[in-house]
Amino acid sequence: MCDTVIAGPKVTADGAVLLAKNSDREPGEAQSVEWHPRRHHQPGDVLPCTWQAVPQARTTWQTVLSRPFWMWGAEMGANEKGVAIGNQAVFTRFAVAHQGLTGMDLVRLALERAASATEAIEVIIDHIARFGQGGRCGYRHRNFRYDSSFAIADAEQAWILETAGPFWAARRIEGIWSLSNALTIGTEFHRISDGAEDYARRHGWLDEGEEFSFCRAFSDRGMDWLAGARNRRRCLVERLNRHHGALRPHHLMEALRSHNGKHPADGLRMSMPCAHASWLPTRTSGQAVGSMISRLDQAAPLHWFTGTSSPCLSVFKPVVLQGEPVDFGPPPTKGKYDGDTLFWRHERLHRKIAAHRFEPSALPDDFRSQIQALEEESFVMGPGAPTPEACSELWRRHRRAALGWADAVEPPSRWRTTPYDLYWRYQSWLDSLPLQ
């Protein structure tokens, strides 16, 4: 589960294209933010993805990725050519194969191989045609598989690409568009795969005489409802439309942190962009475990990642792709607590705050102001200003601060025994995460 928003140049303050995403997965599914250099490969090389091998490209571009630690593919990222992509699980009428490329594989393949947003679309649809989508997408939920949709952008264009089994539709976005785990492209698409409409009509998925709509024909509407897709999408679009024509990265940051007027523990279904998992079956894969914002222009694209769960408690830190790596600290390499990594230091803070039911009084003194100070530095740098070393220093400072923030939160004086509280204690036991 995820929430992604994309904004074309006509609605932003300075004509840049903006893309932002919260990656919602299982609570202990650590994501690694990592830098990969440009590489050259030999003819005939084979690339093993998560479940499917594909021919390697002769050249792969420099990338920054936010990747579930156990997968080859990435939830979101950007490349040196100024392309940024985020993907979404979508639920369709098609059974998903046990073998194939995951949506995360397709994100990484496109970022490694595409020099523009339109090239990224071609990479994705070509690989779907050749290898199909498939394979396990859940970490502990081992039967979780799905189709994918993608928000794809560069400095000139913003696109949505949505898939359903072997079929796909693409729409160029001029304004604000949001994806929240449901197909959204209806009758107004700019490109569509051959045979999609004929297939839908042959299977009776459209009423007689009804105009073809990609989402109406192929959506699993029951799963769309269970995922709370419409409520989350509405929340993001309404918040961002308030800044129509003046949209900036910090507005996307605020939207990704939104709880949609609710408490993190509330609701049968996912209902807020800043997702917090719970014991309910509809929400166990609904923890925002990583976030990204990209500002794309011709001069100097700039990206911000949290490298942690729960953007409401975290810090967006800058990343540039200028040939030199950014130091993100030790990566999380397993689904267990590792106190050396930023992800797990922050996760200890998050779990201790969750044990207090997110009461503001549980937060360390001056916590909000320290987050604000770090973020102000990363945004004051401005597009084109930060060096890889300046970015690295902010990542190091957050990693140091996260350790102290977690230590400053005392465990509850009395442990509750509600399903919500027992769920989080069980998750911490699974992840060997200390709450003392």
C-alpha cells in the first residue's frame, strides 16, 4: 500500500515538476536508501531481479533508490538524468503470476535504463510484455502479489502509467494527480495497450454501449474499498489543490505527513497518507516505512528522503546525484533491529511513541524544533546548492539525533492489552526491537 502524488509544471510555484511518495509496507520491512553509480556491462550479461532474470543493459545510470531490504527492486527513486518514479500496488480482475517482475523491479529497471519519463514508460511496458508481472511482493505476507501503477516524471513531463495483467494505460498529467492503490485512469488516456477494450468487452466487464474506461473495466472494486484508496486520494488532492499554482516541495512534505484529521490508531481501513499499521487485516501492510520527494527541473534536480518510517516523526533530508555518493550510513540488511542503522534507530523511537498512543507528552523535549531545524537546512540549500558532502552531513546528524530521541522516550508505566497495543508489542518481538 502506498500514496503517491505528482504535480505538473503548470501548478507549481516555479515550473518544476514535483513527485512525492509514502511507501507503505509491513512495519518491520526496513527500507535501504542507497546510491548506485553509473555502470557499463558486457554484452550477454544477465541481471537477476527479485524473482525473474532479464538481459542486462549495456549502461545503467547513476541512481538513488529506496529499496525494501530483501528485494532487488525499489519502491521509489531517481536517476542522474532527472527521472523520478514511484510505484503503487493496484488490485485488478487478473490473477497475478507466481513468476515475473514485481512493480519494484520495474521501477529500478526503468531508473537504471531510461533518460526521460517517456523512455521510462517504454522500459516498463516492454518488460511487462516480455516477462510479465508476478512474484511475491510481501515480506512476511508471503502470498501477497499485485499489479502496479507508476508515477513517472522528469523536468518536462509527468505521467501516470497503470497496469492490469498484460494491459496498461498511460496519461500525461498537467495538474495534480494522486495514486492510492487503485486504478485511476478512466476514459481519458493518452496511450493504451492493444486489445484492452476488446478483452474487457468479451469478458462482460463493461455494460453494453458503455464507453471504455480502463479503471472501471479492470479494477477489483472490493479491494479498492478495503484499501481505503478513495479516501486517501481525496485527502492528498484536496490538500494540494489549496496551493494550486504555488505548489512547492514543502507542501508535499506536509501532505505526506497528514493523518487526515484522525488518530493513527483509528479506522477499519487505511484512511490517511501518513499510514500507521494496526492489527486489523486491512492495515497490517499499511505502515509508511519510507518517504521521498523529488523536485525536477533542467538545472539541478533535488530529492529528499526520510530513510525511516512515519514521516510525521521523521526528517526529510536532501540527496543530489552529482557523481559522488551520499553517505546514508550503514544500510539495514535484515528484518531485525540493528542499532547502527538510521532506519532501526528511528523505528525504536516510533515503536516507543506508538506504545504511548502517539501522545504529544511522550515526545522528547524540543523534538519538533530539532526536526524543523534539520529540514530547514536541507530546504534552505535550495535547488542546485547542496553538495553530496553537505547532504551526507545532514544524514549523519539525523542518525546521531535519532539515537538520543529514542533513548529519551520512557516506556509506558502500564502496558495496555488492547488489540492495537498487543499488535505493536508482537511486531517489536518479531523484529527483536528493544522498547526499554
